[in-house]
Amino acid sequence: MQNKYPQKPGIDFILKQAFFYWNKTLIFQLIFSIVFFVVFFTSMFLFGTKYGIWEQSQEMGEALKLGTKAYLEKAAEVSATENYQMFMIAIFGTTAFLYPLNIGFFQIFRKIDLNEKIELADLFVGYNGLNFFKYLGYFIFWLMIYRLTVPTIFLAVLWVIVTLFVAPLMFFTDKRIFEAISLNFKAVKLYFVEILVCVIVAVIFKYIGFALFFIGGLFTFPFWNAMIYSLYKTIFSEKS
């Protein structure tokens, strides 16, 4: 596969294209969110119970009544415990396990382009065979870097942008992680404004459903994937 950069696209075109893919797959957006949140919150409840996190949360609530200083001291004490560390590892592991679910949308959007029949199994293509371990490994790597950059905010946002196309590049062109990041970086240098604007829109729309009407968030939560695919399809061309 080769990757080339065509004439600069308009932001309005990329946005309209993203909303088109999202609107055409609303039922899959809903299924994605239901599966994601059921697995995530079930995991949180089970591991929270196992490691006594809910009891610790009550203690933090009592500390909050005594003032902000007491709360922060209690929070620092709780976060330093082994049980809390194990709980966080379990939650990160659950998030990593769920990541390949996003890959299914790339398969679905491509099928829309090809006028092929979409099936529920397409949503779980990221879990097929070695695909699961490939995307699981990538997300764990991505998350480790992200956690290190979060305190700076700017570097965290930059990390998100320079890895935006890694997953679709791995899926559609079978690129390795660092090769995909290199291609992603080149695209960012050429289309920084377009990518930044689209990322901001995607983040806002992703969570606006929860802010305005909670159930609507189940439809908007996976919107991020439609924006990534729209940008990827517009910026990169795949040629055998």
C-alpha cells in the first residue's frame, strides 16, 4: 500500500462526511455504547467491590465534609494504597480490552463506501484472530504515553493528534505502529488546522449527548470514529 496526500480538503466537507457516516450507522452507534458501558461499569463494580474501593469512596466523602484540605489528604492516602492501584490497573485493562470495538466502525464505514451489506459482526472485527492482540498492544502503548503526558495537557492533546490515524492505517494498510505514527505526523504538518478543528468538533459532539439529554449520549459517544474515518479517507489515498 502507498499513501499520498491529495489537494487540501475543506473543513465543511470533512464534517459533513463524518456526520453522514454517523447518521447512516445510528443503530451501530447505540450497540457500541451499550456494549461499552455495560462491560465497563460491570468491571468497575466488580473490581471496586473486590478491592474495597466503595468503602474508600465513603471515607473520602466524609473527609470532604471536613473541608477541601482534608479531602485532598484522604484522596492522596487512598490513591497510594495497593488496592487502589490494582483497581486502576483493572480499569485500564478493561478500557484496553474494549478498544478494538472502535475498529469495527472503520469496517462498517468502508462497507458503506463500497455499498456492501453491513452486519453486526462487522462491529467486532477488531476482535478477530490476531487483530485483537495487535490493537490491544497498540492501545496499551498509546495509553502509557497518554498518562505520562496528561499533566501537561498540551502534550496529551498533541499525542492524541499525532496518533489520530494510527488505527485506520494499521487496519486498512497493515502499517506497523511507528510507521503509522510517522505517516500521521506528516499528515498533521500538512493539515494541522483541518485536523485540529475536526478534533475539537468531534470531542464536543461526542459528549454533548450526555450533557443535553443523557440517553442521546449513547448515540453521540462513538462519533469520534466517524470523524477519524472522514479525515483519514480525505487525507490519505490507498493504492495497491
